[in-house]
Amino acid sequence: MEDTATMDVMRAPREALDRIGGVLARAFFDDPGYRHVVPEDPHHGRAVEWIMRLATRYGDRYGEVHAPPDGSCGGGAVWLPPGDTSPGPLRLLRVGFAAAPLVLGLGGVGRMIRLIEVMDTLHRKHMPGAHYYLAFLGVDPALQGRGIGGRLLEPALRRARAEGLPCYLETFKERNLPFYRRFGFEVAAQASAPGGGPPFWTMARPGRERGA
């Protein structure tokens, strides 16, 4: 295992996207938000893997997917850049969302669309200006607690700081809040998924003076 203190992070090549999607699926398997979208086993696991592979394709096309260069550390981060942080329906269709009814079921599609709408409304309200959006960050559960998540964040956070821009994310796990606070994020809002779904938190990292 590579020493995570010196672990390099790079933009993932396209041939690695499905592998990274699989890692993210393991990381998000117990995420309350995706359990709300597709609660039934065994469909839940297949649905989360499909969502995460779609997410890496979306991130590669409209932003960046960051990962270790050799895949040895089992993690990935999906970032969307300033001006391209809203998941438009045409963009989702271009990366394969048309298959959603077959994978998620009609009920799952409805819950996912309503959740995206609520999250996007909060996103626009709390971060109306230019910013970087951390859409997904995940580490293989077997490798968590080794500093990999922090290393995956570093390249985009450095870029945002150099440009004086804030960053934004959402999480359905309250235990993630202290982790993100270590990197300068603070809670912007708490809300719940529509239809009596689980709570989630939006977090923002303020911009810095350019060049500071």
C-alpha cells in the first residue's frame, strides 16, 4: 500500500472511470440518501453502482474525476468547475440517465429527481456565485481512516484557494461533518429528502483572497 502522506492524485483517465465508480459504489452503499432512492435489496447495490458509474462519466465530461494514478489507494473525487455545477437534464441524458427507469424503477427515478431538485435549489441559494462543487468523494470502506479522502481533496482545494473561490458539497452522513470541517467547510443548511426522507447537510468553504 502506498504511503498516503505522499500519495499523488491526478485526473483519472477514462479507462479508469468504471473502476472508480465501483469504489464509489462501495463507499456510498450505506449512504442514507441512496438507500432512500432505492431502498430494496438486492436492487439497492446494483442501483448505487450504476449511479456512481454514471457520476464518474458525468464528472469526466463536465468536470474532473480525481484519483490515485495507479488505483492502489481505492478512492475517487468528482468535482464540477465554476459555471458548470448544476446537473442539467440534457447532460444527464448524454451520460446515460435514460436507463434510469430500468435500473432504479419508476419510483426510484421519481425519488431521485425530486431529491436532485431540492438539492439544486439549496445549492443555488447558498452558493449563487462562481465556485467549485464537490459532487462525490469516496474511499473504499476497507481503506478508510488512512488519510486518503483528504489527499483526494487537496488538488481542487489548492486550485480554489489560488483562484479565491469557495467550494460546496452535500452529505447525508452527520459523521462526515467533522471531516469536512478540517478542510475549512462549514454547514450552510440542513434539510431532508422529499417524502419523509433522511436529513442531509450542505457545506460551504469560503473563498480566500486571490494568491493568499
